[in-house]
Amino acid sequence: MANYEKPDSWSLRARKEAYPARSVYKLKEMDEKFRLIPPLGRAFRALDLGAAPGSWSLYTLRKLSGGRGGKAGIAEDSFLAAADLSPLSRQYDRGLFDRENFCFVRGDIRTEETRNALLSRGPYRLVMSDAAPATMGNRQIDTLRSLELAEAVLRYGEEGLERGGSMVLKVFQGGDTAGLLKKIRELFETARSFKPAACRRESFETYYLGLGRR
């Protein structure tokens, strides 16, 4: 098993820029490359699945509000919903997680209760997920569990995205990931895989994107 105890340059940068985890730079790179999140002032509704500790949600809210403290405010119709089994870190949010245009549901994204609570707040322009299973060190088992989560996220994309919307999800490479990508191609105008620079070199994670919900 890899040792992730020692902070790398991405982790140190996240602390400096007030994010709870290095994963924020994976979303940032994909956002800049594929224009997932609109600039300040444009109405936008998004869903963050497997959100804890909160870096992706925090990045989205900061971008929509124009900065760390969100002093510029967020467009009236913009909204972010998020869900995870674990609570979000409140170390750096500076009150953004307390705003009316943010809702956090603590629960399993695979259950009907959580799904209904999140979909009732849609439809969304973006469904995003950095969710990963608790790994065991057995690549076959870890990959199967990751695929199960990815399939659950894809269902949110099927049911909760508006036409023209986008989806990004994490998956461990291996298993029937080709089948998953095929399903994404059927739902979106464009489907592709992408591995951000902030992914650890030894990690077998990658991201699938669906752009332009049919």
C-alpha cells in the first residue's frame, strides 16, 4: 500500500489556498479544460456526490461567488447540493456552507432516501463526484466497489441532469469500466476519460466526463 502520510506539493498548496484536500486541483484542471462551472454571476445548479471533506464543493461555491469569502454574492438561481456519509470540514469555508444556496445531505448516495432528497432539488447543470470506496488493498475488489459507486453516480446523471448538462465521476481503472464509458457515450454528446495532473502517480484512478446531456 502507498504511504500518503507525507504531504506532497499538491497537499501543501491546498493548505496554503485554504482547501481541506488536494483533490480540489483535479476539479480545477477539469473545470478549466472543459468549462464545467460558469463564471461569477451566471445562474448554475450543481450536485457534488461523495463531497467530504468538501474541497470540490468549496471550489464551486468560491467560483460562483467570486472569491474565498464570497463577498460578491452568488446569482439568485445558483445552487449547490452535496452528499456524503461523512460530514464536511468547516475549517476553510468561511460561512459558505451556511448559505441558503447550499444544501448538504449526510447519507449514502446509493439509497433511495438520499437520492430522492437530492433529485428533488434539481435539475442540475453539473453532476460531479470524487467518491471512492474504502480501499482494501485488493485491486480487484477495490475496482468493483469503485464501479458500483460510479454506476450510482451515473444514475444521478440520467435522472437529475438537465439537457445539455455535464457529469464528471471518478473510477478505478480495471473491471468493466469500458462498459461504463459506453453507457456515458449513450447519454452524452461527448464522453471521454481524463487523468488530472494532481492524481498520484501510483494511483489507478481516472475520471470519466460526459458533456452535453442528450
